[in-house]
Amino acid sequence: MRPKLNTMRLTENVEMLEVKLPNGGIYHPTLTWDATHLVLFDTGTPDAVPYFINAIKAAGFNPKDLTDIILTHQDLDHIGGTLDLLKMAPNAKVYAYEVDAPFIEGKEMPTKLARQEQRLKSGEITETDPFYHFLKEGFSKVYLTVDVKLSDNEALDFCGGITTIFTPGHTPGHATFYLNSSKLMICGDAANVEANKLIGSNPAMTWDNEQAEQSLAKIKSYNLNGAICFHTGFLKL
Ligand SMILES: [Zn+2]
């Protein structure tokens, strides 16, 4: 069955995409744009790329026109489609927070893979463990160069202004992005929507729960019209 495509226009230059995978997975990447930029936040797992392309087209854009790809953090389901999208838009610049960049570039072992390697060492899992295999295989094919390594409060001067906010916890170098003109927050996995409320990173998938809680409080301290969470979608505030 072909997954149904949905996109949600939040403001005149912000669109939340809904990327549904045949395995039931669902992602909410965001597009924002101005006269000279087309920006995508997060790229999904490698197998999701065809669905990303369809969703970008459903929103009225061409993936070839991407000028900037901003990655909220190092996880495979956020960086995995980047190389394939760069084949279509080879001049697009890739951004990530400076702390997570070495993991995305393969200079350090990604946090989630390192945790599985530990479990393997302690005998908790074997090499045939499906999640271990998925991460090990997946990451080996998607490491990429981060063109712009961002720091806290760094301002990007396109699409009405985008502010980088360091929100560690889910991973050591997770960042969220505040769209200055629309007052929308691109939360990645630092927040989730549940029962019409903004909650934190899923504890089972979190590197440091204490930092994650502080990061959620930081996100909530901004003057927000809404929050976009990669796995759980949009919350109007
Ligand atoms: Zn995720």
C-alpha cells in the first residue's frame, strides 16, 4: 500500500512534512524558505529518502533546490538520508551542533551504537541482535561532512532568522532551532507531543535524562507559537 502524503503549512514559509514509512514509522521533518533558501531540518533513516522526496514535492518544492540541511542531532533516523539528498542537491550546506558533529562525521562512535557495543561486550546481546545490526550497518553508510558546526545561540540569517539552541540530553550535542519570525521551535527529539502537552525526550532513548529535562525547560522558556517534534508532530502553543 502506498503511504498517504500529508503536509501541514504552519505559516507562509514553514511547512511540517509528514513522512509515513511502510513499516508504520512516521517522521515530521520541517521545511522553511525565503527568496534564496530552501532549508530542511533532519533527513530520516536511509530507507526513508524516497518518501522524503515525495513529501517535499507534495509541499510544492523540488529536493534539487535544497540549499541547507540542518541536523538536530547525530541519530541515524535524523541524519541517514542526508547523503542521498546531497546527491540531488550537491551544493546544499549541512549544519549540526558542534558537539554532535564528530559523531555525524564518524570521528567518534555514535552514542546509540556505542551503547549497543557495550551491551554486546557484556554479553547482554549478540551480534545478530536486530537493533545492533541496524545501527552498525546503517551508520557505516551514512557518515558525512558537517559544513557548518554550530554553537549555542548562533544565529543563521536566512528564512527570517534561525537561532540555534543547545539542548543536550537525548544526545550529547542535540540542538533545537527557533524560527525567529514565526516563533516556532524545531525540537527534533528533545521534546514530544503527548495528550496536547510538550513532554521531554523518551527516557529509554535518552543519553542523559537530567540534561534532557533541563533542555525541555529551556525550550519551554521561549516565547513559542508552536513546537514541531520529529516523531510526534506539531503542538500549537
Ligand atoms: Zn529520532
